[in-house]
Amino acid sequence: MVSYNPKIWFAYIFRFHRSDTIRQLFPILFLIVIYSGVVAYLEIDYFKLEETSHVKNLFVIHTTLGFVISLLLAYRINSAYDRWWEGRKLWGALVNNSRNLAIKLSVILKDERDLAYFRKLIPSYASMLNKHLKDEETSMQLFEHVDLTIDHHKHRPNQIAKMLFQKINDLYVANKISGDQLIVLNNEIQSFTDICGACERIKNTPIPYSYSTFIKKIIFIFILTLPFPHAFTLGYYVIPVVSFVFYVLASIELISEEIEEPFGYDDNDLPTTKIAENIKKHIEELL
């Protein structure tokens, strides 16, 4: 995730980051420039169309279609940001629940071996969830007092959650915690699985295919027809105008595609690796 100071936004106007959409759109922008230039040449110099040509009336389509596109793109980026923000709230909840579990265990448990077990296993859940959402491979992790072996063919976060609850149940059987404490700790561990399921819902449920492709087709048709009516009034200045309009519309779609999947490696995705590291730091301080 890109860190920046929003209060010095003038500096970012003239700075080009690798996540800027202009880098991704540059090849298509080049084709749009050529296309607009060809249309302008044919209308102005080759066919020499008059001002009374019916081609000039095509701007009526753009007036109506432009309003529809603006509504679609506004809804598109809002829905994508909602997914991004929901993912951030879920990982914020994982941070808080991990702390709460560690705080309660630090007070309830007295045996250093039991504390060492949770000191290693609680942060492992956040780390494993991060790798699970990014489809990263994990290897066997051996900690002191903890033999953590993960089966890659099974749901990895569930295996960590099962180990956590198994240890809690063993403590109850050994009379190290009471029944009331078991219920309280069980709720904390259950919240881990709830967070994992919600993150998987975001990851595995993309924006409907028909909706995404429809927006792309509408933008494509809008841009292809844009030079025809405006070449009469703008002349060859229609080239930068059409290119800029395409850049704005396509950039909104690209940004939406990037932030609607917040658990990847893009520059604007959530810093889940850093959050997992912070959880590990906080748990080690508490336990």
C-alpha cells in the first residue's frame, strides 16, 4: 500500500508513481491519438464535410450517454471502495480480537509453557490468513514448544484455529481454566473464523461479469464515436481532448478493478503483511 501525506497534494500532481494509470493506459492512449487524428483528417481535409453535415449531430448521443456513463462509473468505484474498506475493517477486527485474546490469556494462564504456545500460535493465524488470501505457499514452521505442521491440501487458517481451540479445551480438561473462561475464550477464537470467512467472501466474489464488461463496452463505444461530431468545432484539437476523456473514464475503471480485490500485491491493496507483523509484535508484548 502506498503511504503518502494527503495534505501536500500539489506535490503529487507532478509526480508519476508506478501505480499511476497513465502507465497502464499509454499503449491504448497512443492508439486513441492515432484514431482521433485519422478521423479529424478524413472529416476536415479529405471529405471536407460541411458544418451542416448530419455527422455533427452525433454529439446528442454523447450528451445522453455521458450522463449514463458517469452514473455507472460512480456506482462502480463506490462499490469497489466498499469492498476495500470492508477488508480493512475485517483486518482491524483481527488486530483487536488477537489483542483481546492475548490479554485474557495473559491474566488467566500462569504456566510459561502455555503462554509460549499462544505467543507463537496467535500471530500465526494472522500470518497464515495473509498467505491464504494471497494464495502463497507456506512451509512447516517449527517454534519452541509448538510443532506447527500445515497441510497445504486443507484449509490452512482453519488448521490454526483448530489448534487454538484444541489447546483451550486441553486447558479446560486439565482444570487450568474454568467453564466460564472456556466460553469467553471460545468466542474470541470463533471471531477469527468469522473474519476469515468474510475475507474469503470478498476475495472469491468478484463484480458480476456482465456489469464489468458492459461498462468497458460503453466506454469503448463512447470514445470511438467522440471524434466525429467534435472534429467540426475543435479541429485537430480533438486529438488531445478525446485522449484526455478516455484517460479519465478508463482510469476510473482501472482503479475500481484494483481496489475491489484488496488482498493482492497491487500498490493500493491492503498492507496485510504489515498488519500481521504488528499483530505478532503486540502479542509478544502482551504474552
